[in-house]
Amino acid sequence: METAVKQIESKQTPQPNRMGVQKMVPLVISMSLPTIFSMLVQALYNIVDSIFVSRINESAITAVSLVFPIQNLLIAVCIGTGIGMNSLIARRLGEKKIKEANLAADHGVLLSALNYVFFLLLGLFAAAPFAHSFTKNPQILKWAVQYMQIVCIGSFSFCFEANLEKVIGATGNMVYPMIFQLTGAVANIILDPIFIFTLHMDVAGAAIATIIGQFLSLLVAVYVIRHKKMEVHISLRDFHFSWQTIRDIYTVGLPSIVMNAIGSVMTSGLNAILITFKDIGNTAVAVFGVYFKLQMFVFMPVFGLNQGIIPIMGYNYGAHNKRRLNSCLRIGIVIAVCIMLFGMTLFMAIPGQLLKIFDASPSMLSMGIPALRTISLCFLPAALGILLSAEFTAVGKGTYSLIVTLMRQLCVLLPAAAILAQVTGRVNAVWFAFPIAEVSSLLTSIILHIRLKKTLLQKL
């Protein structure tokens, strides 16, 4: 009888979340590998997407590169909102506040709808003015407007899928988010050549393939959230709006949005600087666009690692386990440095081969080879900065991450690029702005990390 009672009690006792008890190295690997893999697939999809577009001509890749800041803004708003929810849900689970975690997930549906309305309006009314501000070339202008309109107007699926992905990730399940991204990426890679070449839709075909891939990802995400057992549940039947929940989400989410949106400002600003170089401006923009696609294959795995360890650190911060929080950060830094070292080696050793993937012209090769080698100097300091920003996000100090990003992409990078362009008159000198900015932001990250240890983390 006593044994039977113990068995019943053990079944009723909630199992401890693995983020609080599992050995750290296996935990970091198991939670990060799915997101790293999905990010690699996402990077591959972006590279393949651009490879197909580059086969049209150099004007096509220039048009897509000009619209990249708007795509980056879309990602910034949706993923930033999701990161805010992810951090809040993970902390509430660590505090054993399941009801509050569910409430945060419920609010994600509302925020997704609001995000979509913003980008719908942007696609309807801002595409032509945005493209006109960069180029007067009629072909580039036409393709840039088409691409931006389709991506923004069709962003409904991405707005909702991004939040569902982060809700599930906050529970420690990184496999389903990987499946969501894999579904969309594979669909996009298959559909790209069909729409671009078979149906002769050119750049517009690439955008339509992207939208269809995002829609398929959303379908899989909705199925999982409705039919699979999750620690967090979304239910709008008893939804109660809470300004406090919105504030808690955007305490971390808004700095993350601004951080990534700053990337859009940086990209647009750098495009504006590069395009001023007489006769080679369009080529410089194309080189910069190709670099951004290539660097995603290096940075995306680190961002995937980032997403894998934020819930772990957030959970253990909520559970007041300082030792596990610090252990997670150290392991993450080691992995990130190894990934970035590998990427830097590739950019230094075979830049020409990387550019030829995009059917680079001789002028692109001449400009792009030194560009890739110079910019890759920023990879190692970036690894440390990104992981320290993960710590800031996990403990609710999103403002710290914002400060670091401002240093990297706005306060240092653009002024340095503008000064180098003006003083030297050489486009190759502009690329040195990247390592200069990254080292500056790393120093800022270290200062903020030390401050965090002496204040907030000291209390754990």
C-alpha cells in the first residue's frame, strides 16, 4: 500500500525542467544544436536565394541588396518580440509561475498581428519611395520595388511563426523550432528556380518563393502548438489583456528590436556611402550584399547558439542558480569562438571561390577579395560580444545589449566608414570600419559584463 501511494505521488509531482538539472555541456549542445542547424539551413537558404538571383544579372543582386535592410527590419521586429517573450517565459518557468508564462504566450498572438499590420502598410506605401532614395536605374528600381512589396505584404506567416517558435523554445524544446525553419528553407530552395527561371518571374519569383516557404513553416508551427504536449499553452478563450505583460515582454524585446533594426540603418547607411563611389558604386553595393549573405553562414550558427543558451541562462537566473548561469556562458563563448575562427579561416583562405558562387564578375572579384579578408577580422571579437549580449538578454538587461549594438553598428561603424571613404577615397579602405567597430563594441561589452557581475548577479 505504501509503495502504491509513493508511486502515485511520484506521478503527480512535476518533473524538474532539464534546464535546471542537466549537466551543462550536454544541455548546451542539445539545446543549441537544433537552432544552430536551423540557422545553418536558414543561411543556406539565403545564400541559395541570392545565388539564383545573381544568375539573372548583377543588377538583380544589387536590387535585392538594396531591399535587404527592410527584410532585416522585418526580422528585427518579429524576432525581437519573440526574444522578449522567450526571455519572459523562461524566467517565469524558472520561478514556477506557469500561469504568467502562459499569459506571455497569449499576448504573443496579439503582438504578431500588430507587427503584420505595420509591415503591410510599409509594403503598400513605402516600397517605391524607399527604392527611389537609392537608385535611378530603372531596372534596379523596378526589381527592388517588386521584391519589397511582395516580402512585406506577404509577411503575415513570418510574423506569427517567429513568435510561436520562440514560445516553444522558451520551454527548452529546440527541435520543433528547427523543424519549422527547415520546412520553410527547403521549400524556398526548391521553389526559387521554378519561379525565377521556369516561370520567368525574375526577382519577384524569389520573393514569392520566400513567402510560400514562410507559410508552410507557419502551418507546421500551428499544428505543433495545437496537437503536441507543451509546458506552455496558448489559449485565447480566456485572454485578459495586461499592460504589465506587454511591458515585461518589451523590456527585453524592444532593445532586441532596436538592436536588429539598427542593422537595417547600418546597411542602408553603408549602401548610401558605397554607392557614391563613381563608376563602381553599384558593384560595391553588390559586394556588400554578397558579403552579408556569406557572413550569415558564419554568424547564424552563433546566433543559433545564442538562442539555445538564452532560455538556459534565463531559467537559472530565475531559479537563482548563479553557478549554472556562469557555466552556460563560458561554454557558449568557447563554442562561439570556434565557429568564428573557422569562418575567418575560410574568408581569409578562399575569398575568390566564395565570391564565384555568386557568379561574380572580374570587377566584383577585384573588389570583393580584399573586402572579405578585411571584414573577417571582426569575427573573433564578434563571437565574444554576441555571447555577452546573450547574458544581458537572459537576465532581463536588454538595454545593455542595445548599448553594445549601438556601439557596433551605429556609433562607430557608420562614422568610421564615412571618414575612411572621405579621407582615402578608396572603397577598400571602407571595409576596415567593421573590425574597428567590433573591437570597440567588445570593450563596451566587457565593461557592462563586469558591472552586471558586481550588481545584479552579485545578489544571486
